[in-house]
Amino acid sequence: MPIDRERLAALAAKPHLHHGKYRNLDPVPRHGLGDFLRWQLAPGRRLPKGKRYALLHPDAQALMHPPATPQLVWLGHASFLFQYRGLNVLTDPVLSDRASPFRLVGPKRYTPPALTVAEMPPIHLVLISHNHYDHLDEPTVRRLHRRFGDKLCFCIPMGLRRWFEKRGIHNLVELDWWQSAPLFRDKLGVEAGGNEAFCLPAQHFSGRTPTDTNTSLWCSWLLEIDGFRFYFGGDTGYGKVFHDIGELFAPIDLALLPIGAYDPRWFMAPVHVTPEEAVKIHREIGARQSVAMHWGTFVLTDEPMDEPPRRLRMELEKQGLRESEFRVMQHGEVWSPPFIGG
């Protein structure tokens, strides 16, 4: 289905940067340090138990020669390897033991990443949704750049260019919401034409220190590769923006959607969807196939670590959808979706 470029341009013209700070498209409650401490220090609060899941080990040699059809590998949390038409794409690659600026403090990884950087096929494109530590991991970014150099292109939301350039990374596509950029063959070093990357809104926030909240953008991404539409939802709460995305881009062949880190709702609802809301997004964006992410790797919030996929299955049954329409992958699983674009 052709994209309505006039409407895309009209949406891109709407301001969401105010006095140096980015804002969500929908008004959402703002939670400051006091609310965070109220949550963390709530009487009787107990951190859920961490769980190590079974880890499948992808055949690194086979990944060097993927099939002609789209192929997906879940590395854990929001990190995937997506392969199609000669392109190898990573989403929010986080391979460190902790999602934290510190080695000994912060959310701990319970299931190891399914691949190391050394085991990966040549990576052409990395999609970064925002700068939180469980989505933008400096050690992983440095290892990727060290191995692949300027042959590797990072797609980043507005405001992150300086962070990357300070680390010697200059092959960047920096976009605002509703903007797009062609993915040229010579820039990626692969024979792949007709490609475009769209930076799309999400409902979230950004910040790596107490003083830089919302000074860079957060986003979701859509890649159009020879008629196949691949959507990476990043990190998000539920908002009417997904209806807009669906009207512009449906049908989407493959969507990666978050299902975890949602309790307590009074604190997390503006920025993290529940499994039930993820199913709603799946429907609204017109996804032919969705895959669950943002669960089962780190303990970030109060729900049990294994609750999100259980709630997802219950909601799919309630909605009359097959589990195969919104898939829960195993850590390290290699899988090809049944739908082909066009």
C-alpha cells in the first residue's frame, strides 16, 4: 500500500520540542524523583525473583548465509538480529551483564545474550529507539563499531548524534518523528535497493543522567525493504499514535512489540504497555505478524518475570487471535515469519 507522503509531511511539521525538551504527542502524567522513591520504597514492596531462561545457541555460520525469506533471532530484551535481502539489522543491541552505567549496580541480566559481537554476521544497520541503558549500551556499541567500523550505520532519533560522535562514530542517520531516509547501497555496502527507514513516534521519555531528561528523542522504527515492512516498537506506553501509524503504514508484515515492565500501573502506564495493550497496538498498526519483546531478560519492574507471556496468551485467546499471530520467541531462537511483503 502506498504511503501518504502529504500526511506524513503534515505530521512531521507538528512541534514536539519545547524549550530544549521533547514531549510526547499525547499529554501524559510526569513522574519525578519523588514518585520514583514512592514506588521504590513502598511498604511491603518486594523485587520479583530473577529467572534464567533456556538459551538456544544460533549457528553463527548459518547466520552468515540466511535464507531468502526474512529471518529473526532474539538476543534478549529488545535486541534482535533481523536479516532480509542481504541486510543484517540489529535493534537496540544490549549485550552487557547490567543495564546500567555501573558494573556492579543496576538491573542484572539473567539470561546471557544469544550472540556475541564476534559471532555476528556483518551488521549493516543498527536501530536505536532511545538512550535508556537497557536500550543504548555503550560497551556493545563500541564493540560493534570496533568490529564493523564505518560500514555499520546507526539509525538514531534526534539529539543522539553528539553521543555517538564523541565515541568516534560518524556513519549516522539522525531523524525526527515522521521523517525518513533512503538506505543507499553504497552506504550499507550491500546489494539492496528500494529501502527506506522511517523514524516514528513512541510514547516514552529519555535520559541517562538526572540532568538530561528528554533532551534527546525516543522513537519506533519502520524499515521498508523491497515491499516488506518491518516495525520495531522500541519502548512505549499506549497512545493514539499507533492508530496514525496503522493508517499510514498498514499492513506491516512483521512487528516487534514490547510486553513487559508494566507494574505498578500508576507509575508505568504512561511509558510501558501491558500485554493487553500490546495486542491492541498489534491490531491498530495492522501487523500481520508480531513478536513479543522487552521481557524475560532483566528485572526492571514489579510484575513476575514470567507473567508477560502468560498474560499475552490469555489476551490473544480473549481476542480470538492465534498465538502464532503474536509470537513469543525463546532466547536465541532463529525464526522466519510466514508472511512475505507485497
